[in-house]
Amino acid sequence: MGNTAREPRFFVFLGSGASQFAGYRTFVTFPQLIFDHHLREQQGFPPLSPQVYQLLDAVRTSLANTVQPTTADNILRRLDNYRSLWNTVRQDPVLTSRIMRGVASWGNLARFSQLTEDAIGAITITTVRHYSQNLIQEARASDPAHYEMLRRLFALYRDLVVTNSQHLPVFTTNYDMLIEDLFSEFSRKRKDRIVLLNGFAGCQTEGGEWDDSLFHSKTGVPALHLYRLHGCVCWYYHGMGDEKVYFHRRDALQRRESYLCAIFAGRDFYRGLTPYSAGFESLYKALLGSAVGIFIGFSFRDDEINHMLLSANLQRRTPLRLIVFDPVLAATDVVANLTESSKRTQFPVRLPRASDVTVINSRFGEGDFDRQLNRALRI
């Protein structure tokens, strides 16, 4: 069965809720991996230094006192503000002359700056350790019911690929390896095989080099195209002078964290480079050319994604139809979140109507989630 030239009818967009059922944490629950000593020990994470823990706990308390969510991204954003303060003060002669008087002041701020970097580093290492785990292997060994649910998830992706002109674009802001692990675990056990294209030859070949042209290769079988918009915990640069991105999972924890190819709060200075730019370009094409966008575990609070959606919607002849898989959102909530986001861009947009949005109010990966999505697509 060869690939067809027909445009795919729909695409899939995965937020953190799409991986949560597998055992990966969202920004809301991730801080438990930082502050729960017993959980860190249970997961095999190294202990935090008392100084780093105290700073992170103080940031968490400060956020709570100002009625801000104590999520991982907000903690990282606050730490990045501290980093920016240090860089501004030491480079601005006005601030230097009026604030930094005396050796003690410089010393205190420099020590605080280093502690801030250590805290960011601790969160980064915890992120890499957590999201690089293969939770499918764990389920196979200890939880048959959960393993069966993961198999059903793979079967759902397979059905979507075949139905969608043998080609399914999937976009994600997640850092985990769930999709790759699903294919590694289940695709070889089926005669009606589908392939995964993620920019790496072999998908998980250690030391492999990311190559955009692999998305355009002729596979001869149905294919899922996975675009990681914010990078991955297994993607690394190799250093100055080499702009290529390489796959490293086995030795990810031995890699320099500054070479990690992943975007998160306070670490978004490479978002205009490949491979990020290639993913966003493909997303924009999907927003323009597909009839339906399936959003799973995405709350529509990410301005970057929202603005692309709203801008593309303006260019379309008919509005994009949205299928949203979320346990709490209503169609009016989706429109409200997009409306708020539209106020933070100066470019013209077109908002969807509530009638353009179909919401599946269930938890993804539980119950008959696959049948519900198939029904919403009328497959």
C-alpha cells in the first residue's frame, strides 16, 4: 500500500494531557518530583542540595502568596526573571552605580545568581530523567490492564493513519518518548504495519542526526509524522559550530544540559531554528489544509499555538473544525481561551464559533476513549 498524494483530512495536536495517563506528569503535577523527597528517592532521582530546595520552596511560596499557580512553568519563569535581573544589573551602568555599591552587594548577587542557575539545572535534570523513561516497558512488566490501554492507544493511532489518506500529522509540545515507545512496542507485532517518521533514521538510533528530508521519504506503508514543536529530552546539540541535533537517550543524563534541544520557560532562545521552525511550518500548513484539528490534552492557553491557529483560520475559506478531548473544557471555554489569547496579538485573526468545536468530556486513555474519538470523527 503506497502513500497517496491526497491531503490529510485531519491532524492531531497533543498537549500534556495526552501523555498523562501513561504516567508522565503535566506542569501542574511535575513539582511533586521536586519537592517530595520520598518520591524523588523512589524514582531514583538524586537529592537536591538544601540551598536549591530552599530557593525553590521560597519561589513556590511566593507564587502561592500572589495567587499564581505553583506549576513547573511558573517556577521556571520566576527563576528566569532572577537570571535576567542579574544580567541586567551587571551590564547596566545606571543600575550598577545606584544599586551595586560595595563588594558585599556584588558577592551576594553573584552567589544568588549561581544558586538560581543550580535550581534551573536541577529542574532540567529532573525533566530529562522523568520524560526519558520508557513507561510502556514498566506497564508490560507490572500492570497488564494499563499495558492493554497503551496497546489500544497504538491501535487508535493506526486507525487514524489509515483513515487519513495513509498519512497522519501529529504535533506535540511534550518532551516524552511515548509515541516512539508505542511504535517500538506494538508496530512489529502487526501484519498491517504502519511506520513512524520523527526526523531520525530508525526513530531511536543512538547518535542519529535529525533530518527534515526524512519526513518526505517514500515509506510504501501508512505513516505517522511526528513533529515535536518544543523539542525532546532525548534531543541534543553537540556543541559550538555544529547546528545539527542528535538523538541521545541512553546517555541523556551524561549530556550537558546547555546542549539540550528543548524549549521551556526561560529557555526559548532557539525557537526560530531548525528543528523547531520546521515543526511550526508543518503545523501552519496543517492548520490551513486540514478540515479538522484533533486537540488532546491541550487547554488552549498557549499563545504561540493559539495565534497560529487563529491566524490560519482567517486565511481559510471555512473555519477549522476542532475536536477537543478534555475532561473539563466546554466548547465555550475553548472559544473563551482563544478570545483572551487573541487580545495579545496585533495581527488579524478569526475566532471559531462554539458550533465549530466538538468536545469529548472524558479522560484520554481511559474507558472507551478510542471509540469516542472515532465517533466524533464519524469513522
